[in-house]
Amino acid sequence: MSSPKPPLKLPIEVRGLAIDIDGTLTDRKRALNCRAVEALRKVKVPVVLATGNISCFARAAAKLIGVSDIIICENGGVVRFAYDGEDVVLGDLSKCMRAVEVLRKHFDIELLDAEYRRSEVCLRRNFDAEVAKRILEEAEEVDGVKLIDSGFAYHIVDAEVSKGNALKFVASKLGIDVKNFAAIGDSENDLDLLKTAGLGIAVGNADLRLKREADIVVPGENGEGVVQALELLGLI
């Protein structure tokens, strides 16, 4: 029987872990990978769960995963530090709603979870995102927003908001240098998260742009990739 491989020699001391949920800990059907959850429960450094989804979803997911109540929601627009704590809102919803009104002139817009979102607007992926981005760039009444694709939905987000900026906020509250965080993700909305952390890891099913920007790309997809990443980091 061969001996286990030693952990990868890392350019940073990993003192925290930020990890996306949908498409990273789950598959496309949002089924949670139990091997990844079991592995995460062995991690001894603080874990921050980061998602484009709403706070109530993230709270429930965090409780099921059972590793941390620290969550980044709405692509960085909302942060929570405790299950029974308060939402800290970092984004301006009114900017995003102005952008929606512009897009309604061009597309059949369907809002998702609108009654629960506090910092951004979530839209069904039923129109051309690149065309929509150009429309928003040219609209005089719209300023300070961006449209991103999570792979599950489109999101109109305050331009000052990102998972990376939210991670800086969380890291400062935890007293950990953000460059001592490793981050794991799969899609466009994880790009700033991976670039902000000291070490960024893309799972095998990740968006090609994310793979190009990541420090490490693991071959395993979704949760299997998470397990591989944790092994490489020496966290399990």
C-alpha cells in the first residue's frame, strides 16, 4: 500500500478557508457532496461559506454542512457572522433596481427571490448576458452596477460589491490577514474571491476564466474537487 502524498508546499500559511457552495460543494442539481462535507468538518481553520444565494438559504446550508455560521451571501452584498445574528448589508439595492428597469425595455425579465434579496437583483438566465452588459454600460440612468453570471442565475450587483470585498470585511473582523485565506470556487462570481485570497483554487468543472486566474486547478469536479483541494492544502 503506497504512503499518502505530502501536502503541497504552499506560498502562504493557510489560516482561513473561503468556499463557494453552488457548483463547488454541490453539483448542477444542487445536491450536496457528502464526502466534501465530511472533509470540511475536519478543517481546523475558520471556514467562510460564500454564495450568490440569499441569506436564509445560506443559513440553512451552513447549518446542514455544520462547519461554520460565517457566510457571505448575495455575491458579497450580505454577510452574517452567526446563525442567529443580523445581516450586514454591503450593497445598494436601489442601484440594481434602476438597472432592472432599463433591461425591462429590451428583455422579458423574471426576478428570482426578489422578496428576500437585500443588496442585489437575481434574474432568470433567459436572455443574452453580453448584450445586457452592453445595454447597461450605455444607459445614462444606470451607474455603479455590474451583471454577473453564477451559472445558475444572472445577478445585478452593486459595483462595489464582490465576494472578494466581503472576504476582506470578514477577515478583518476575524483578525486574519485576507492573504492567509485560501479560496475554492467554480464560476464567474468566484473570480474576485479567488483573486483576493492569498491562494485561489478552481475545481475541475470551473468556468474557463476562473481556471485561468486560479493559482491551482484540481481535476475533480464539484465536491470531489473540494476534497482534492483540502488534501493539497494539508487541511485534512
